[in-house]
Amino acid sequence: MSKNPHWTQGVPTTAIPLATLADLVLRHTVSMWLLAAACLVFMLYQRRYVAPGIRRTSLVLGLLTATLLPLIDHPLPALASGVRIGGLIASLLIAINLLSRASLRVPRMRQLVTDLFALPRRQRPLALGVGAQFLGGFLGLAGLTMMMDVAAQRQDVSKAEQIADFSAISRGYAALTLWSPMYSNMSIVLTLYEGIRWTDVLPYAFAISAIFIGLGALLESLKPRAESSGTLKPSSIIQLLRDSLPIVALMLCFVSGMVWASDRLHVSVSAIIIASVPFVAWLLNVWQPSEPTQRWRSGGRQLCQDLLGQSTMAGEVLLFLVSGCAGTVFSQAIPVSWIEAVAQLTGGSPYWGSLLVMAAIVGWSGTSMHPMLSAVLVGSSLTPAVLGMPPLVHLCSVLVGWGLAIITTPFSVLSLMAARFSGIPILVISLRANLAFVLVSMGGAALVLGWIVTPGP
């Protein structure tokens, strides 16, 4: 009798990624409804884990969506697109959380993060920005959580230096969301554009990510601060690179394998992640077993326990599902004349078009609208055709706006994490700490994206 609740709890959790994989392969109405049913059963079964604030927000968005449905031309396709967005996010969260929990049990990972914060102050912003690309880019939010946890445990550190450390992590996050397949940003944005693959976006995403990391380090270097002694044993960049090389090599091999499998099987990278990451998490559990005498059995048992622990993400599944549906429905409900009037402000310039898309996403997110909803709404209404922009450049603009909105708005999970770990007020650690960076980054990204499509002399 004691085992049955655990078994029934794992079934709806497992059903979401399985239904998502089926829908990614089949792209049929039946598979979409199976995915919707899996998400609904999961949320009903785990409803006690949904916070009251998320319930109220989801209820308001749901009522607005239901009110606007009769007013749009294609209500069912809009809902189907929203369900697929929400299901894809939930599946990625489940798979990546399994990998993250397994990775956190590797002692060498935490030592690597500790050595990052032991670097001298002048080297730390750049090192943390680059480190976030690997720890956050391959381990998801768990990698960033580990970085914030170590940053919070440092003693004898001034408030200004603490803000600088947390800002470097946040700006690294804004950079990695442009390219990392471990986050839903790239996967969701790609669903809005037909024929564009993850590998098509990578060159532009890497270029803008490098600008973000370099710009963040430059802004911090211009702020005069006294060196803090801290309590960590000093480390050198050479030793850090030497110690991190095996971990970085494994991460790069893992991502390269996923890209190769995606191209060979002609399926999306998201499908490869959802299907393969749980297996990789199981291998890590076997490598670092809780019971060394029963390595294989212990690894499988630990994976099952991690799967059962996904019930706490019921609130995120509900919010992402409702936000996905609301974004696609809202974008169709906005009068075309309004959209065209706003688009005319750009004058057909790719520079101003990119800047408008990014500023609109950041601005909407600042009004307490979830960054994902803002990105879907802006990307679906201010389309490439309306702005006269190439789809690839428009896609990159949406990604940049989404990433910058997450680190600026106090309503994102990342801002809440930073405020909780640092003890610094959320408006200080999010909006005030990153506003100048976001404004300069939007201008720089608009110049890069506009230059790409502007014909030469």
C-alpha cells in the first residue's frame, strides 16, 4: 500500500515527456490532445504544489483567453500551439532537472564553482560570465543555483561586490539563453518560425552572447571598488582552466552528440534532449552511487526518486501552459491596424525593427507580464512580414529581448533566486543592477542584427 502512491505519482510526470515526444514526431491533432490530457492530469494530481499566486495569475490569464477565443479567426490552432509550447517547456524541465540533480552529486562540480569565486575581483566578472555558459548552459537552472549558493556563502564581502557577482551570473544567463538547448527559450521561439533550425541560429547567438559577456565585464571594470579579502582560498585562472577541462570536454561532447543525432535523425534538438537526458542522468547516478556496493541498482533507484521529486514543478507547468495559450490567442486578437501602426515607427529599418522587438518584450515584462508570455505575444504579433525583417534576424531579436527581460524584471524565477540567495531587495538585484547593461545590450544587439541584413556598399 505504501508503494502505490509513489507509482501513481510518477505516471503523470512520465506521461508529459512521452506525449511531447510523440507530438514532436507525429505533429497530429490526436497527439496534441494526448499532450494536453497528460498536462491536465499532472496538474490535477499535483495541484497542492501550485502556489496561490500562480493559481490567481493562471486564472486571470485563462479567463482572458477564453473571452478572446470567440473573437479570433483560428481559435483551435491557437490553442494547439499554446498547448505544444507549454508541454515542450514542461518536458524540458523534467528532463533537465533529472540531469541537474545527478550532476550536483559530483563533488568536482561544486569545487569548480568554489574556485570561480576565489578568483581576484578584476577577473571574476568575465570568469563568472563564461562559467555560467557551461554550468548554466548544460545543467540548466541547477547550475546557476549552485553558483548563487556559493556566492551567498562568501563572508566579509561588501554589498557592492556581492551585487557585482550576482549580476555577472544573471548576465551570463542572458547570454546562454540565446544558444543553450537546455532552456525553453530557443525551443519555443523555433516553434514560431518554419524551416529555421537550432544550428542556423548558433553563429548569431554566439556572437551576441560574446558581446553580452564582454560588455558585462567591461561595465564592472569601470566601477572602482576596493579588493575584498573574502574567506575562500585564492585560486588562479590557469589552475581553474586545468581543473575544468575534463568537465568542459564532457559537456561539449554531450552537446555535439545531441546535434549530430538531431541532424542524422531529422528531428528537433528538443526531442533529442527529452529522450536522451534521462539516460545520461542515470549514467551519472551510476558513476556517483549512493550505495557503491549496488552501483547499478542504486543509480536506477536514485533516478526514480528524482523523477518523483518533479511534482513540485506543477505551478510552473500550469503557468507555462496558460501563458503559451494566452500568448498565441492574444496575438491574434490584437487588431491588425494597431500592429501596422506600431510597425511603421521603424520605417522598414532592420536596426529599428530589432530594437522595437527587444524593447517591447522587455517593456511588457516590466508590467508583471511573464517574460515567456511577452516573447510569444510580441513574436506572434510583430511578425517578420509586418516589420519587413528576415525571419532569422527577427528570431534572434525575440531571443535577445526574452533573455534581457528575464534578468531585468523582478517577476522572473532568476530574479527571485538572486534576491533569495543574496538577501538584497529584488528591485536592486534585478532592475537597478542590470538596467544600464540591458539598455546598452539592446543597442549593441540591434546594431549587430541590423548590420547582418544591411547590404554592403
